[in-house]
Amino acid sequence: MNPRRAFVFPIALAISLILDQLTKRVAVALLLGAPPLSLLDDFVIFALVPNRGGFMSLGGGLPDPWRTWIFSVLVPLALLAVCVWLVRDAGSTRRMLLGIGLVAGGGIGNWIDRLLQGAVVDFVSVGFGFLRTGYF
């Protein structure tokens, strides 16, 4: 790998991980026990929603051993494999390394949440009327 590109991944990963954990701590401090906070006529809603599953709570209803195995072992290993592959691939561009670094930082932040709290801290939903994203 080109040494001039190598720095992009760890910097993006560190920034993303720090911002992930920081925003979650701020959300817990401001929203714990509080009613949902609505902005821009409900376009953005902030509320604490623990997520025991994956994307949009997918798999949250699985039995504990399955959920633990999938989200605390398999998903981090898959993320690690993709990171190693992209970082070692000579064809990876700075943009690719930046992107995977940002995604990996968020993934590691979610993994930390699962290990320490048993669930990911989700707190933002966006949308118009009944068309909403769910919480992330």
C-alpha cells in the first residue's frame, strides 16, 4: 500500500469511533428519562431507543446466545476482514479507505455498546409523517 494513503484509514476510524461514543454519551445525558425531542416539525426526532439487534433492530428478537454470537462475534469478525482486505488492497483509494474507516469506527462503537450495555444506543429518527427511518 502507498504509505501516503495508509494514514487515512486509522485517522478516519479513530475520529468515527470517538464521535460515535461521544454523541451517544451526550444523547444519554440529555435524553435519559426525557420525552422525545422533536425538531423541524418532527422531521428529526431524538429519543433513546436501545437496539439489541442489528440494522433497524433486525435480529433483536433472537434468543440471547444467537444474538450474542452473531452481533458480538460474527459481525465484528466480518468487519475486521473487510477492513484488512481494503487496507491491504493496492487498488484501494483514499476515498475507499476513508469510507471503510468511518464505517469501522461506527461498528466498533456499536460493538463497545453491546459489550458494556448489552444493546446499541440509538437515538435519531428522521422522516416525514408516517415515512420514518426508525432509530439509528
